[in-house]
Amino acid sequence: MDQNSGTPPTADTEMDKVFEPASYEQKWQRYWTEQKIFELPPEGEGPTFCIMIPPPNVTGKLHIGHALQSALQDLLTRWRRMQGYRALWLPGTDHAGIATQLMVERQLESEGSSRLELGREAFLERVWAWKENFQGNIRHQLDLLGASCDWSRERFTLDEGLSEAVAEAFVRLYEEGLIYRGEYIVNWSPKLNTAISDLEVEMKEVRGKLYHLEYPVEGSDETVVVATTRPETMLGDTGIAFHPEDERYQHLLEKAAILPLVGRRLRFVADEVVDQEFGTGLVKVTPFHDPNDFEMGQRHGLDSVQVIGRDGHMTAAAGEEFAGLDRFEARRKIIERLREEGVLIRVEDHLHNVGHSQRSGEPVEPLVSTQWFCNVSSMADRALNAVKDGELQLIPDSWNKTWEHWLSNIRPWCISRQLWWGHRIPAWYAPDGEVVVARSEEEAKRLSGRDDLRQDEDVLDTWFSSGLWPFSTLGWPRDTADFRSFYPTDVLITGYDILFFWVARMVMSGLHFTDRLPFSAVHLTGLVRDAEGQKMSKTRGNTVDPLDLIEEYGADALRFTLCILDSPGRDIPLDPERMAGYRGFCNKIWNAARYALSRVGDAEVQESLDHEELAAPERWILSRLDATAEQVNAKLEIFRFDEACSLLYHFFWGELCDWYLEFTKPALGAGGEAGDAPRPRVGEVVLTVLDRSLRLLHPVMPYLTEEVWQRLPGYQKVQPTSIALAPFPDGKAGWRDEVVEEQVAALTELISRVRNLRQELGVGSKDAVRVEVSSETPGMDAFLEEQRPLLAFLCRLEEVAVAPAESEGEREDRLVARDRVSGVELVVVAPKKDLGEAERQRLEKDLAKVEGAIASTEKRLSNESFLAKAPDSVVAGARAQLQELEERRLQLKASLEG
RNA sequence: GGGAGGUUAGCUCAGUUGGUUAGAGCACCUGCCUUACACGCAGGGGGUCGUGGGUUCGAGUCCCCCACCUCCCACCA
């Protein structure tokens, strides 16, 4: 690395009035990369923390859901890094078999070419080129988002190491008898021309028809009626089934029906799966084209006839009349023919569910095919128990039941795909039919002692390789330093939509191959929706590009919005107006720093502060800071990103800016005429509080915090290179001070009340107002005496008297309002004004409300069970409340009477 | 047919083990360009917490019924 580039690009420029994220975001991303801040050496000291990115498909660009997940992962990684962990967020991409192949095929189509024309090898070259292009895009987008991934460890599911892991896993499962090859009914996608797994089939409700067909029974005048939604499959019927206990049909057992149009004999069989109540209680059986019928066929030894081919067109076995027709065309034609023959006796509307190929949209064609399968039931049991025993935590845990249900009803997983893009199945065939499964061709030859082997043409389901992701990325099956350091990983953050596709398979394979869970917690995010809660989709046209949002609001505002909206178990309605609000928060942070830097003179950030020597406002904000830091850490420990962000927002804006920075104005000479009230070390405290607040905010808002932090004089004492490496405040600075927190709480309430009274009494901002306060709380009067300048400044008062010997009385031209706030008696003396009608109405309404509250509190306090059973603190609270309400009532009455 | 989640202010959502007058952002009303911030400041209005029961001194919070909305799973042809 160039030595000169190691200098932080500190901005010693003037701060603009409005923050401009575009002016610094890329600068810092470059700096972090150059400094290799997120790259971890292979060996290191201290505890480790690891998150694996859910690898995005190389097919495209990141969408808002990726932005959400990345923001959360980066938040956790940065937080742990600042806490001193060797924190690794490992990035990578998924080859995404079908999806990517389709994209490239579409591209070829537009060039007037095709995959078949190119041939396998040339086609794969094209896909690799495509992948190189998009992989770069994804990295670029994560960079823009501020992701602190370790790019030196980037992986791709088809790279050499991961391919080795895939072959190893396949061979081991084969040797254990858990992977096998066989002829079974599978979900076939005619459009994709491949088998797909059960998970890739989406059930859709379809308005169809139920066709009632009448078949003659052989050797009698009797006929039987069967009902079907797919009349075209009748050409492949080889039996008719009824329930074993169905009295109506027992006599048919030894007989056969004759299949119209075809003339085939159909055996009658008795089988439990038939529902006596449905239709006539008789079911036509088409073993080749229906999963149920396939099983029935096996149970009863029925023949199997393929009438629909893999391309979705009728086969020769369907008869000349139909051969070559598309399956839906064939349906129309068969209905016509059946009607002519008088076989079709009734048609009724029928609402039913039909499996569709999730990726290509057309109805799936179940058919019998030779494929590779993985028997996952034993692995599923372990995965199931991991959640049951609490070793694996699903967040939110409402997913536990779904997890249990899915895993306990799991069926063999069809893992072979008739595609080109993917991990070629590590099985080789000899001309005589011998099958050799091995890690490589060399191994296959060595094992079998022959070299006339041909590798299986098919590839593996994409999810087979992603299922190994948490350990294959760390070097498994080799025993690498990274694998030893970072496996098992800590937490997985992903969307609930791939809980079974991916999460369950990682858990199963992790337990199987490494004997450990790949992570101990899974934080499932909701779906990002639009402001109205609608699902984002291209067809709806309501999608948003995270890059556009970054441009408009800044990466930090986007990240903060996503993180604060991530509440467990709910989808995320992404409202641009809300994001604008959080952009305002970024601007607030910027301007707080701008204020501080313009007022602190030559003060610097302090690593520690002796809060004994500080005045109450300083002790108060340090105490609040410590409390906030502690709470934020606690929330992050339990993955409550939303609450952690809320805490930060309210601390920074509601306490630091709204109150503390205002408290500093008289002391820092920004208070105009009310200024000139020196207090010790205010500048140091302002800078130190900002320093720590920025550190607390850094995991959510990396750019803004780095930019501002490196402007704070003395930040180098904390960490010379980057805020990303500065310690995360843990709330244990020893600044907590319950007494001062209570006192300042009383002060802020007092100030709010005085401001509110001014408005109620119709007193203008330029009128001279005198306030008298006094309290019986020990120490409070002394405290208020000290804070007189603040009270005067923040309420624009002419005069403040603490516990005056004599209260100013009422006069013709002025009024006196009395109230009681937080145990402090309050008297406001102001020029008499006429109440506006609106104000009068408001006060009357208020009075009614207060009187209602008094009545209900009195009722509660006169209830003996309440007094006897409620805790003392609650009863005391009610009494205190009643007293305050009474004061308020008197005050309101006084205001109304003028 | 199973299962999960939701129903709280005009909108989108928080709400800890049940405990004062239920919160936030945006929107709305009033007054402010108060030398950090109009992407701002101060003040304010607005909710019988989906319906109906129950437990309790006390229920948005716990229990039951119902209604409506969302989603997931499922081989009734």
C-alpha cells in the first residue's frame, strides 16, 4: 500500500449548514479499503465474531431486501469489531443455477442464438463472463451501502474451494446411503426442461373444471363414473381405485374397466388414499403422471404409461390422434372426443390448487424420471431437535412451529437438475452401467480401475451448495485456520422466505458434516414493502432501488431507517417520508457537531472525565450517555436493532440536542444576553459526549459518524485511524448519577411547564415574566438556585426567584399562576392579558379532563381492595398524582377566571 | 384442511414481567428565520387500543369466543 494514502482524508473544510452525504461517503469507503480495516489476518488474538452473508444471486443487482439485511449484518459486525472482537463478515455470491442460466439464455435468444447451438462448453464460458460482470456490481453496491465485509475472503459457490466441498459432501452422503439414484415421480418443469424440488413448486388456486367420465366395465352392462380435472391424462390410465371399505364397489375387485378411446383394460384396486365422499368414490389411476397414482401404482403393481413428454407435448404412446399436441391443446381435443363418444357425462366448475413452477410460472407436470435424491430425514431430526432444545434460536420464535412442521414432514429431496450451469454431479457411468461416485474424474478412474467413464450430464440443485455455505466458505473440508477460528459462525440474518430453501438445509448439513450448528441464532427479517404496505414487485411498479435511495437520502439515513423499522415478526413498510425524517436526524447530528466545533475553543475530546468537578448539566448528560450506552448494548445483544436505534435517536435528539446543548449555550457564550455563566470544562464535555455518541451511532451510520468524528479535536487519542476501530461505549464509564438525573428531570419539566403556562396565559415572548420556585425535596432549592441562569435563558424570563421570603402578590395589571411540577411549587407572575376564545376553550376542555382524572383517582383511592392489595408504591403514586391534579385544577381555574 | 402473524392517532408502526393522564415518525393547527440545524425551534389538537365475554384492586398487555386482513404449509382426483 502506498504510504501516503494512509493519511486519513480528514476534512478540515468548513462544515456546510446542511450535510451532504455524497461529498464524503465514497471518500471514506475508499479509505477503509486502503487501510484494510475490515481485513483480518489469518491468526489473531481475542474472541471472534462471524457472519456469513446470504450470498446474493450473481444474476442481478441488490434490491432493497438485500440493503436491509446488509444494514443489519454490518451493524452487528461493526458493533462487535468496536467491542474488540475479531469480527468477520464474509461476502460472496451464489451461482443461482436456474436463474442465471435463464438470464444468459435470454441474452442468447436476443442474439438469435441458443444454448444448444453454442454447446455446453461455449455456453458455460458465456455464463462465466456474465458472472464476472455482475459479481463486480454486487461488490460495488455493498461498498456504497458502507458494508464492512472482508473482501479478501470473498467466495463464490462455484469457485474451486466450494466445488471441492460440494463433491466431498456428495460423496460422503452417497457412501452413507443418503444419496441415491432412482426412478420416481418428480415435479417436472416443461419450460425449464428440468426436474425441480417440492419447494420450487408453488400451489396456485385455479378455476378449473371437473370432468365426469363414464367407463364401461368389462363383460357386463355396468359402467363406472370417475371424475378428473385433467382428462388428457386418461390416455395413461392403467387402473381405477376405490376405498377398501367402500361397499359399493367390492364386487368390482376381480374385474376390469375398458378405457374409452384406447381400449386398455383398467384393473380395479382398493386403496386407502381414496376418499369415499369425493365424487363417486372412484378414482382413475395414472401412475406416470400423478404423485398419488404413482404410489398407488407401486402398491398394486399397475402398469405405467407415459403420455406426456418432458417438453409438455403428448407422446407417441398417447396414440396418433394426439401425439405431438401440447398438453393443454390435447385436453381440449380429448374433451371433444370424449363428448362425441358419450363418455363425458358431466362437467362442473371446480376450484382447486395446481402446482406451478415457481421460477417459470407454468403448471408443473408430474412425471416419472431417473434422478438423484437425498434422503434427509435423519438430518431433519437433528435440525428439529436443535430448535426444540433451544440450541438454535429462531428470531422471532413464532417460526418454531413452522420449522417443526416442515422438518417432520420432509420427503426426499430431488437434487439433480437437467441444466448446464452448476456443480456437475460427481458420478461417472461405464458403458456396462457401472456407477462410480467420486470426488473427481481421477478418483473415479482409480476407484473403478477403468477409463471408459462418462460423467453424469446433470448438475446439482443450487441449494445443495448454498447449504454448505457457512463452512465451505471457511475452507471445509480442509482444516484451515479460518475454519478453526470462525466456525461455527454467530448469527444468520436473512429473510423468512428462504427459511426452508436455505436455512434448514444449512442447519442439516452443518450438523451432519461438522457435527455442530453452523450458527446459534437466526434473525429472520420481514419483507420490505412500500409505504402502503404493498409487496414490492416489478409488475406493480413500486420497487425502489437502494442506490437511488442512497443518492437521495444518503446511505446512513437509508441504513438507519431500515434498522429502526426492523421489528421482529413484521414486514417493513418503507415510507420515503419517514426516511426523509431520518435524513433530518443525520442533519441534526451534523449540526450538533457544527455548533460544538464553533463554540468549544481549544477544548479536546477526553478519554476520561472526573465528573466530581463538573456542574449538574454536565453530570446529567454524562449520566444519560452512560445509561444509553448500556441499554443500546443490551438491545443489540438480543438483536433488537429497532429498539437500539430508537434509544440512540431519542438520546441524541431528545436529550443531547434539545436539552443539553441548550444548557451549554449560556456557558459557551451562545446565549446572547443571558450568556456569561461559566461552568467548568463544558467544552470538553460537549466534545466527549459527541465522541461517544458518534461511536454509539457508528455501526448504523458509518459514513456520517466517521466524517464528523475525525473533525473532533483530539479524536486521535481515542483511535488514530478510524472510528470503526474505536471502542464501543459500554455504559461503564462510571458516570451514572441518579440524583442529578432526578434533579435535571425536574428542571426540564419545570421549563416545559413554564413555557406552556406562558402560552396558556397569553403572555408574549417579549413580556417580562417573573418565576418563583421552591421545593421541599432535599437539595432541590440549592440545585434550582444554581440553575437560575438556565431557567431564565430557556424560558426567556426577566427574573427567577428561588424560595423567596415573600411572594410577589397579585395586582391590577398582572396575574399570578401557581402550579406544582415534580414536587416543585411554581409561581408565574406575568402581565395580565385577555385570553383568546380558542385558548379559553382549550383550557375548559383541559379542566374537564383534569376533573375527570381527579374523580377516577379519588374513586380508586377510596376502594378498600385497592388500598389493601396494590403495592404501596402504586398507592403512593396515586396519592401524589391526585395532589398534582388538584394543583393543576386550581391553576386552570385561576387562568380561566383571569 | 392445518399453522403463523396482524387489527393501537388521518397514515405507517412501537408498547418491556398487567400499575399514574397509551408513545414515535409523518401529516395537521398556533407562534417563531431565538447567530448549530426551517432536513429547524417552542407550544398544541387528535386514540372508548377490531367485537363480545372472563380473570384481577387494576387489562392495550393474561384467558376464551367471534369478525376481518396477510402470509406459509397441504397428494381430495
